[in-house]
Amino acid sequence: MLANPVSPTTTVATPSGVSLKIRLPLRQRRHRYTEPMYSPRSIRHCKACGAASQYLVPEGDNRERAVCSVCHAIDYENPLNVVGTVPAWHDQVLLCRRNIEPRYGLWTLPAGFMELGETTAEGALRETVEEAGAHIELQDLYTLLNVVRVGQLHLYYRARLQNTDFAPGPESIEARLFREEQIPWDELAFRTVRETTAGNAAAEAALQRRLRAVGRSVQTPSNASAARPMVSPSVGCG
Ligand SMILES: [Zn+2]
């Protein structure tokens, strides 16, 4: 597995007027991985009858599929959806410390695999409750990140925390609020989390600068109005 490269940084003004170096969203990096991390041709047995499967191009199709040698059922493999939130409390963002592998002990936004029978928004809400025990009001879709190399699509919704009473579930060691300058950039678990968190932090800083420029209070209910959705064509890994 390739080592995670360090993302480039830029300097932004924080709400308190202090200049701060932050990492740029990784979509601005030139480097891109192409080698897949998922396991191609990994299906050995038919889900329907348990007989051996073999990879071949079914009639009328254009790529190899796992086809059962007995009942001829086709096991289609497609990208998995990861859904989560960027929960904001004024100028702070909620992060959870992972109590599970991979990336045990590192910080992440509440997110996880979407389940059958739920919408992306319902999944993001469920994961936020499960991992952080946070009470949120879900807002709009913020990032949509194609993580082609691992065969995943990551979707993060912005969310407004309704209070600061968290009750982390078994998958989290702790859940904590971070101001921009407190975010542990080098201890974030995944590239998509870094990219989403960096975009959110930069948007919050931009909002505060605009508010200061028009002489308004920097106390805003959340970072909601500043952030623009980011859509990234591809990032290397989760
Ligand atoms: Zn079969």
C-alpha cells in the first residue's frame, strides 16, 4: 500500500484574525493514483447456490462478471456508498476518534457504509447517531467524492448540531468539537475526511472574513451559509 502523501498547505485568516496554515483540498493536487485497491476477481462461490463461480463476459455484457458454473447466476460488483456528515456547532466541527480498524485511534467525520432500505440522507443521519450520539439537523449535500481506487463513493452532508451532548457508540473512542486551528490534520483517518474537513474549515474562515468586512458580528449559528458543495472527480483512497 502506498504511503499517504502530505497535502499542500495555504494560509488563511482565522475568525480571531490570526493567519493559519491549512491543508488544501486534495483535489488540487496533481498526483493521482490509478492502481485499484479493491480485489478484482475475488468472488469464488455463487451467492445463490454456493457452487464455484468463474469470471467471464456474459452474453450481451461488455465486462467480466462472476458467473455461477451451475445455476449461471451473475454476481455483479459495484462501488459501495459511504455516507456521513460534517456536524457544525458555531465555528467548530465534530470529529470522532476511531475505535476500529482501519486507522484505529485517528479522527474522522461520522460516516459509514450506506445500508439497503435507506436514503443517503437517512444513512448519514444514522451513522452520525451511531458513531457520535449527536443530535443534528441535516442540511444539504456538501461533498461527493469518487474514491475509484477502492471502489467507493463518499457523500458528506452538512449538519447543524442541536446541542453538545454526545454519546459515542462502540465504534468511537470519543467525540469532540474542534475549532479550525485545533483540527488534528495529521491525525485524520482518511483522505476524503481531510478534504471535506479542509473545505469546510476554509469556507468557515471565508465566511468570517466576509462578516468582518461588513462589520457584522462573527457569531454565526453555523458555517452553513458559506460552504459551497465540493464535487471531486476522483481521489486516491478513502
Ligand atoms: Zn449458483
